Amino acid sequence: MPATSPISRCDPQAVIIRHGSDPHALVQILRELQAELGWLPREALTRVATALGLTLAEVEGVAGFYRFLHLRPVGRYRVLFSDNITDRMLGSEALLQALCRQLGVVPGAIVGDDPLVSVDRCSCTGLCDQGPALLVNHHQVVTRLDATRVAQMAELIRTRVPVPAWPAEWSLVEDRIERADVLLASPPAQGAALAAAIARGPQGLLVEIERSGLRGRGGAGFGTGRKWALCRKAAGTGRVVVCNADEGEPGTFKDRVLLSRHADAVFEGMTLAAFAIGARTGFVYLRGEYRFLLEQLEAVLQQRRAAGLLGSSICGVAGFDFDIVIHLGAGAYVCGEESSLLESLEGKRGNPRVRPPYPTESGYLGQPTIVNNVETFCAVTAITLRGAAWWAAIGTAQSSGTRIHSVSGDCARPGLYEYPFGTSIRRILEDCGAADTQAVQVGGPSGVCVAVNEFDRSIAFEDVPSAGAFMVFDRQRDMFEVARSFTHFFAHESCGFCTPCRVGTALLVRRMDKLAAGHGSPHDLDALFEIDRLLRGSSHCGLGATAGNPLRETFNRFRPAYERRLRSLHLIPGFDLDAEVSIARQVTGRDDPAAHLEQQG
Amino acid sequence: MSSADAADVFHLDGHDVPFTTGETVLAATSRAGRYIPHLCWHPDFAPHGSCRVCTVRVGARLVPACTLPAATGLVVESDTAELRHLRLRLLQLLFVEGNHFCPSCEKSGDCQLQATAYAVDMTGPHFEEFYPARPVDASHPDILLDLNRCILCSLCVRASREVDGKSVFALGGHGIDTHLLIDSPSGRLVDTDFAPTDRAASICPVGVILPKRRGFAVPIGERRFDQQPISAAEEGDP
Ligand SMILES: Cc1cc2nc3c(=O)[nH]c(=O)nc-3n(C[C@H](O)[C@H](O)[C@H](O)COP(=O)(O)O)c2cc1C
Ligand code: SF4
Ligand code: SF4
């Protein structure tokens, strides 16, 4: 241990005690320790393990699972560029390279025991309507990056100006609501829906939600009322309500705006769920990228407690006790999958669980649990107040109500657009000022890609379902590069639990990169589709099962983008001899033609 | 439904397989002396569901047999061209992910990965090799750990925790960087209380956890899976 052991800068015990020495709070404890230490030295892990009654390897295994927790030193300024395709389309790569040049660092590389700065990329930060964006020290965001901002940032870092003292307008996160319908336009008065629910009683509320036809907004579209009914009647004691605010699907940022603008409606929806199923415990699983929202959310919770809308005897009803704790994620898309989310809430690695049992039977610490998306809870609040019939009259027969779209990419007015289900893709494109559009990626990388001849299709569970992202690509864009970016995303986010996804997504990336480098052959396309079939047929969770979607969806519609990359019709080996000697070039500092092997072809 | 109800059977490739309440398809199949290829499942431990080699077809769905609850009348397909091919590819993924030089491996002939590969007629890696840089831990006086061969099945993790009460192992990292961790301050096996008599010392389906000073005691050609294919071998530790 060097003399300036970073652990001397903080007392792990204080953090551990603040969490009641509860091993289930492990992820929170590690996150808070790291916020103080910059990274997690082994000494700190050992102390945490001892205090929580866990083994060091268990704690190390959990810490190593999350992208935002570090087992090795990182820069005292840890800069992460959001690497969604929409950030790239706004020039993020050139800005990242510029910052690295100005600071004399290499992206992704960490030099020394206590470097001043490290710069890397991370998955989408959910700021696509105001990108390019970046995250500093897993806490503060910087939006609307440009060359000037990057140059100033380099100077602030060089002169060691603390991040909180950086220009405040850099961290301004706008809530761009471009089209509001029933949810975004008129958030209900605080407590009004609760009063309505209490008048109806738990069973009455449940019936109302079921009759509304509301289906979950997180992606799978499961009937909300049905889920709650299953949980209510499950055997076992204790009931838990979880709000899924992980919002990890690249291109999605509606939950960020809902939490920022309509937190009361979200918390009220959770409290209504608690009333319906008889839960006393609630959690919001807030993605680590939205750390900047934490204080304002805590303030809303506090205010609701003071108003008697959380805590014991809510609204004066004896026995109606419920409260909400916010749990911060630490950079893992898979933790948006509800059973991974529960593992993470319990302080473990976020590997998806084996089902059955489903969370409604056995969820958080074995208690029957419902997990719903942020937008689902907002809808619940509106329905409770205005009635199932009102909601069911909006949208289509199979998809009641509205859907909020996070619109980004090639359009004049990115931001949130709320429409009744059944609205055509063309209409949304017109409203957001998209011109010369070639494709829309609906629902993020795991969703569907829609081309021009399909723009009259509509967003609905029965036509084009959507988990909320709507990324627009005009004719200048290379749809192969879009797919390659998404493929990298899945490989980066694979949890590593099951064989097909752990190895298959890494192989997909290799093949797509090979095509991008111009070394591809038709054989590589066959291999790609074979891996896609393997992923769909044998993955443990939806991440692996959808990891080949970008490939399949874009190939079927934009075949020339792939074919023009095929160098020959013959097989070209995946092994690139010249690339293999690149380490030797780096070591010798040479890059002249003589230091390269002769290029074939 | 009583657990001894003899009428409780499901159908595996046209054969009736009896099961008891709460049993999974793989557990019942194995107990009935039939074979569905698998690696991370072991009769003495709760199923893990990570290797996916036991994937079977039930109607339109592909599901791992190790976590699939058996149910009366369930129609399960396992020995089909489709599933043999799926398993072949999954095994090939496991082979290219690690470093498996079978001819020089002490476990050759006793290895479930190798034997299962034979069972699905694997003749080559098919995918490009990763050649990962993985360490060998030779620190322990009696046990060698060659992580080049680890398939991340977590059987040693489960055995050490549940049977030995030691929790010597855990899984770390994520994605393609997932790896086995050793529970000691140095991260080396010598600084744990691991013993050659531990259950975890004999559970590894591949050649990671090996006793030292026992080089090729049984000659290759006369080992467990040299005698009979894995589909006919007794279930349990090698
Ligand atoms: C890999 C993966 C990631 C997911 N991420 C999210 C997410 O960020 N937010 C979300 O609400 N649901 C996400 N889901 C869906 C959840 O598993 C779950 O279906 C949802 O939270 C249920 O809420 P709902 O019924 O209100 O839609 C994800 C699913 C998978 C497979
Ligand atoms: S499919 Fe991928 S993310 Fe899901 S369990 Fe398997 S490895 Fe993990
Ligand atoms: S060491 Fe062996 S038993 Fe342990 S996870 Fe690796 S392959 Fe499985």
C-alpha cells in the first residue's frame, strides 16, 4: 500500500453504519465509499466485507460487476462521454479525442496510481435531446458539448478546479416537452388520486386499473392490473413495490423528465400500488446516470411525508403504512431487467434470476413484489383520478392510453412527445421536424428499425410496440454503423452469466468490426446470423435474446449498407496479422510504413 | 398431487419419464438414467441455468431443462437435430472463450466439456479463438488452479459455500471479462483454508481445480469418458 493510501481520506465505518451494517445495502455502501475515495481499494473492500459479514471475494465480485465501481485507480476527474449513436451523430467522438489531446491522455487508459484525469466512454446517459453529453465522477452531467466547452473543461481540469465549481449552465438539464397529452399536460394535484383510491378501497382500485387496460410501459407490456392482482393474492408475507427508473435503453429519456417534473405523480402511483396490494415497502431503482436527480427526489419524498402521504397511517387511514427508499444503480443496463434489478437491490451482482418464481410470488428478499416502470406509475395516478373508462377511451382497443416518446437524432425539435397509442410514425416525424428520414429506431437497440415504406404503421402493442425511444436517422446516416454501435452496446452490457450472450455478443462485435474494417465476406454474414439465432434461442434473459436485433432489423431493410462492405466473396481470416503487431509498434513508438506488415488484397 | 404419485410422468423424446413434485425436467431425466447434455448442473446442487447446454424444446419455447419444472404430460424434445446443433455451437463458444489444449490437459478423458463435445460430434472450434490471458495459480501446496479452462459454471462456488462452509470462490467481473475470484487478501489460493478433501476440490467439470503431484496416474485412453461416452456414465463427480 503506498504511503498516501486513499482510505486514510475517509472512514468506511461511517458509511456502513449509516446503512445499518446491512449486507443488502452493499451496492449503496460501495457507491458512497467510492464517491469519497475515487475508487475502491482492496483495503476498503476488506473493511466492508468484515463489517457486513460477507467474504472479500463476494464484495469484490459485486464491485466488479458494476461499470461505475472501480477496483483500480481512475482519474480524480473521471470523464465519461455518453456513447449512444445520437451522441456520435452530434460529434461526440471528435470532442472526446479533442479533450484527450488537450489533456495528454488516451481514451480508456489509466496511467499511474493516482492520475489526475481519465477519459472513457459509457452507455447512453439519457440526454440524447441535449447531447453530446458526458458524466463527471459518476455524479454531475455536462450537456450540449462543443469545442469551446471541451477546451474550457480541459483547462478547469488542468488547474484542478473542483467539478461543483464548474459553470452551472454546463450541467443544465432541460425538460424538453414538445408535445403533451394527458400525462404530461395535467399532473394531478398531490394526494387527489390517493383520496379517490381510499374511497374505492383496495379491491375497487385493483378493478379500476384492470378495467383501464393499462399495460406496462417498460417494454414487455404486461397488464398492470393483472400483475398487481397476482401479487396481492400470492402466498407469503410482506409486499414490495418497486419503481423501475433504470431507463437504460439507449435513446430513452422520458423517465428522466417524468422524475424531474412529475415526481409527485410517480410516487403517488407507487403509493396507490401499495394500497392495492398491501405493501409497506417501496423502492425507486434510479439509474446511476441520474444521480443528479437524487436530492430533488429526496426533497419530494420528504415533503410527501410531511403532508401525510407517506409514512404511517397515510391520509389518516389506520394501517395504511408505506414509505419509499431510493436506490442508486451503478452503471449496468441489465439491472433494468426486473429480476436483475431485485438482485441489485439486495446488494448482489445484477444477474437475472431463474423464473419461476416470478417477482409477484417471490421478489425482494423473497417477498411478493411488483416492479413497474416510471411511466406506468404516472398512468396509474391519472387513471385512479379520472377513471378506467376515460383512459380506455384513449388509444386503441388493445393499447389503451398514451405513450411518451423520447425523440432524438435527425430532427429539428428533439424532446418528449406524448401521443395516444395508434399514432402513426409519420405523424411523429412531421411533428418533430424530421426531414429526409431514412429510418427510425423505435424502442431502442432492442426494439425495431422502421424504414420509409413503413412510416404509416402506428405505435401500439399490436403494431409497432415501443419501450419509449424514437431515434431518427436521415439519409446521410450509415445504418450499418448504427447497428454496429448498438451491437457494441449489448456486448458492453452483457452481464456474463450465460454462455450464448457472454461469448456470442463478443463474437458479434468482432464480426461487425471486421466488416467495418473492410475485411468481411459473405461467410461473416452467415456467421453473424447464426450467432443471432443462438442468442435468441438460448439466452437467459432479454438482453441476450435481443442483442442480434440491430443486425437483423437493419440487414433486412438496408442490405446495401452491409454488402458494400464485403471485400470479396471468399473467406477472409478473422486474424489480422498487422493488427497483432500493433503492440510492438506502440512499444517502439513507430508507425512508419516499414513497421506495418504488407496489406493483403 | 402426492410426491409418490406414479402417474406423474412427462414425455421426453417419446419416452415416459416419472417425476416427483418440485423436480425439474433435468433432475428427473437424470434419475431415470436418461441423458440430456449439461455442464453447470449437478444432482447435489440447486440449478444455476448458466451454461444453457441442456436447452430443450417445449412447444414453441426453448428452455433449459435444469430449471424447467416437470409437469404431468409435458412434451419435451431433446435429442433432435436442432438441439444437437444448438448444443454443438454453445460448446464451441465455451471452447473458444477459454484456452483448452486437451492433449496436454491432466483432465483429458475425465473432462465433462470434452466428453460432452464428443457427445454432440464436435470436430473443431468453428468460431475464432479468443486466446484470453488467464493466470495459473500454483500457490497452494496441494492444488493447482488453471483458470485457462474455467467455464464459469460456478459449481466450485456452490460446493465451497454450501458443503464446505468456506466460500473460497466467487464470480467477479462482467460480460466477457467474468472470472473466478479466490477469497483471500492476496487473491491466491494458498492464503485460503482450501483443502484437497473439500467437496469443491473434486467438483470442477473441467480441468481447473487439479490435485498436484498426480500427473497422468491413469493413462489417457483408459479414463472415465474413454471407457464409455458421457451419455452412459454415472452422474456425479469425476
Ligand atoms: C435487458 C432488459 C432491460 C430492461 N430495462 C428496463 C428499464 O430500464 N426500465 C423499465 O421500466 N423496464 C426495463 N425492462 C423491463 C423490465 O424487466 C420489466 O418488464 C418492467 O420494469 C416492468 O414494468 P412495466 O410492467 O410497468 O412495464 C428491461 C428488460 C430487459 C430484459
Ligand atoms: S442473456 Fe446476457 S445479460 Fe442476460 S443473463 Fe445471459 S449473459 Fe446475462
Ligand atoms: S473452476 Fe471449474 S467448477 Fe469452478 S467455475 Fe470454473 S469450471 Fe466451474
